[in-house]
Amino acid sequence: MSIQFVDAVADAVSSLPEPYAITSSNNQFSVSIDGGSAQVITLTNGSARTAAQIVTDLSTLTSCTASVCAIGGVNYVRIRGTSSNGLSSTIAFNSPSNNSNTILGFTSGGNSYQTYTGGSISPTTFLGDTKQDLASGIETALNNAGWITVSGHASSSIVCQSSCTPASQNLRMQVKITTANSNTVCVSLQNVAGSHVGSNGSGSAVLLLPAAGKGFVIYANKYQAFVTVPGSVQTRDFGAWGVPYIPTWLQGVIWESAWLAGNAISDTDTSTRLTLRNSLTNAWWNGSQNSPNNQTLSNCYLADYGNQGGSGGGSSFGYLSLIAPQTAAWGSSFNPGEALWHDLSAVMGDALISWGLTFYGDMGLIRGQLWNSFISSDAYPCGLPITSLDSHNWIAITHNNTGTAGTMKGTLFVTTS
């Protein structure tokens, strides 16, 4: 097992690619690292400056390093902290006169929700009394984990952006959090460029139901998040999203990879469905139960599943799923067998995530691995804690998944500290 842990370094990548038209009206670059004084550099003017040329201009920065970040053959500017402050490290872009933030695509401002951080893996709990309480609570939790808010802070339509995964992987995503539905908060997936945007509405994406006194907890890091109501497996009480770790041989081959999974099909849905909260797949399986909403993005292919079912039959193998140990089927119903050792101890494995590029008939392929996560081949109740495994504490996300209803037995665990 090779758990992929999130690095504890503040890391900011511009949202706009080269070339950059630098003039006297936008040539002031200003950044503060770890709360220090502003470092101001005047960029070289030019109508089509490359990311490499901007990086050269920024070579005198201290406590951070400027580099070129290549995503899908397109170059961006990256600022990465080099201090020993770890999770508390920060990068804040300032806004002097004639600043370069707009032309380079860095989010600026003196507020915590606009500051890039090393991130945190400690859970965030809050009450979702109203739709706005729930939307703002999700935003705050993501900010605590190392995401930034790029627009709509504490409003009815918030856009948050993940950190970019380390060099040579270079994956990132945005989520849009809205309160326009009659009953639920909707969280949908989109890429940073805005060229691939998942549906956001009453029958799309993650749908979460607020209520007076209702408590939520978010287990997040700067690349992914799981939103739950403690102990609940009810519809509209769960959602998750993120960008995965990708192994060395796929870096550059995969330049865009993001996923999002809910457990409902509509703003009013109350039916129990197969989701990552109660199984290792977000998939319809037998013709009597539609899949919950989920969205995936892989190299320009956006798959947006909302209330799917009917014609797919048992061939819905392209849906979002986690990979688990599998044994031979047993019994007349071909239920999956037990992937346990002789002494009944569980097998622990990497949390590999799979989905098809388009509709359910497309073969699901492994697109990466969840961060700070592993899968046990045994069934446990959601919320079960594990202490001091690989120097971290953990919590069970999947609830009592015994391997029936067309999904393999197993439990997803994520870090809490």
C-alpha cells in the first residue's frame, strides 16, 4: 500500500496561461510570504511575455520559488513556498497600483479566503441551519483546508479553487456552491479555465439539505473534500469531490482529472442510492435504482450524470467507482466473496478511483488515487476512528458496506490529523 499524503506547502498557480501582455499599467508584481512584508518586483514590459520570462523576472523572490507550471502543453506561472512553516505557510498576492494580478491570473486580497495556505487536514464542523449557512460553511471548510475563494465570498453563488497538485502532476479544480434550489445547496464541478462546467441545479451534482440545528462535518485537504452529516446515510447528507494523485508514468498523459459525487438525484430525493457513503461506487446497478448525481472530468471530457438509469442495465461500468480487492463470486446470486486474510484481518489497499470518459457504456479506467486515503476490504460503520496508522488518525467514510447490491465489500478511510 502506498498512501499518497498531501504536501504541507503553500502553492499558487496562475489561472491565465502565457503569453502575457505586460505594460506600465500592469507590471507590478507584489507578494507576501508567511505574513512577511511585501516583495515588489517590476516585470519586464512586452506584448507577449512567456511564463519562463516572468519566472526569470521573479528570480529574486525570497522564501518562495517561481517556476513554470505546464498543464496540457500550456504554461502558467507557479509560486511555491520554501519556508519550514508547513501547514501554516501562506502566499498572499497584494494589489499595488498597476499590479499584475489580473493579467497573470492570481487572486489577490488581504482576506483569509483569498490567501493560499499549506492547508489543514483537521475536520471542520458547523451547523447548516439554512442554505446560506450550509454554503458558507462549506466555503470556510475548504478555505481552512487550503482552497481559495475566487468569487462570491459568503454569497448565494461561491466559487472555490483547489491548490494545484505538485509539479509534473499539476491538477486543480473549482467547485461552484449555490443556494438557488428550493431545498438544497448544490455543489458542482468545473475546470479553472471555465471551458468545462458541470451542471448546477435542482437535478445536478452534489445536493445537500440544510435544517435547523443540523450538524455537518467536512474532511478535506487542499485537493479534495468529503461533506457528511455525522452518522447519517440519508439522501442529501453527503457529497465529495477532488483532484487525484496520478503516478509518474501518467503525469503529462493526464493533464486534467477531477471528480465529484453526490448521493441524490434531485432537490427532493429521499431514496437510498449507491454512493461512496454506503458503497465503493456511485452507480446504478440493477434497473430499479437510478444512479446519484456525479460529475467527472478527464482531459477535456466532462461526464455529467444526473438521475441516470433505465437503458443501461447492468453495463453501467463507466460510473465513478473506487477499486477494491475482489474474490470469486459465491452463491446463486453471485455475491462477491470475502477479501480477508485467514485470521479474518482486512486487506488494506490504495484508494484508486475509476470512471468512464462519457456515458455509462464507456469503460471505467483508473484516473488516479485519492489523497490521504486508503480502502479496507472489511465493512465498518461510518465515523469509526482509527488512531496512529502511518503516523495519522483516520475516519471511516463508507458505512457498513458488506458487499451486497452489486458493489464490493469495503470501507474508504481518510485522514483527520
